[in-house]
Amino acid sequence: MKFGIYPNLGKKDLKMALERLTALLRDKNIDYSLPLSMKKGLMDMGFTEDTYETDESMGKRDFILSVGGDGSFLGAARAFRDYPVLMAGLHLGDLGFLNSMTLRDMEKRVDQILSGDYQEEHRLYLSAALIHGDGRKEKLPTVLNDVVIGHASIGQLARIRLFINDSFIQE
């Protein structure tokens, strides 16, 4: 089995978590890689692994493990949305709705993945667009989970007409 590791470079305990995760994967003879686009950031934090590849190559792996929080999982989902790769998440914070494993149960969860003892959840990606008052259409990035629309300024109202699949829902 081949794993891709997609870390959130902004997490404070990332280096320690990656060292533990990569040691576990090496001990189990699991082939793994990290995103080439993050090599400099990982090296700058003192992480010395040298197993990197492009997102396209990582998308051909069996599993992607996001490391961070739910935002990290959503970022990995965005990066690999065009690939038929399974994803799981290792969360480093206190609460994770999308990330299913912690450092404490990481070995058990990796063993479950290896033995096929997991349940797949199929999720839909959402496409959204804003149609401004002047008729200009602004396509938003494809997302997993939710779309949030609002003003940058607090206390200002946004007038929204909501359509789903071209069906009017609410104004």
C-alpha cells in the first residue's frame, strides 16, 4: 500500500507529528511521500525526509493522510479532488470532525487502513458561483463540505438569491 502525506505547514506540532507518522510507516514498510510543493517549508522547520513527489503522482497513491485539522483535510480534498484516492486525516488539535485519527490512536488506525477495516464515506464536491447585480458571474472554487458567502465588513447585510441546480430555493 502506498500513502501520501499532506501536512498543514502552519500547525505548531507538525514536525513531531510527521516524525512519528513517518517512523510508523517506515516500521510497517509502507511506501509514502510528501508534496514536492511543501519540501522547502518542511526543510525550513527541520524535517529531514527526502521522499517528495508532485500532487499528480501523490494522487495515484492508495491513501492520502492529511495532517493538521479539518481545514487541512479540506485543503487535501481540494488538492486531490480529481484523483480517485482515499483520504483519512490525522488531527493535531482538540477537535476534528473530518479527521478521524489522533496521534494517540495513529498506529491502530493505520493498521485498520492496512487491513481494510474502515468504512468509506463518499462526499460530494460543491460548485458555486456568484451572480452580481450587474450580471457578472464569478465562479467560486470547488469545495468539499460547505460554501460561505458574506461581506468582509461585519454588520453589513448581503442580499442573496439561492439556487441549487438551477432551482430557486430562497431570497
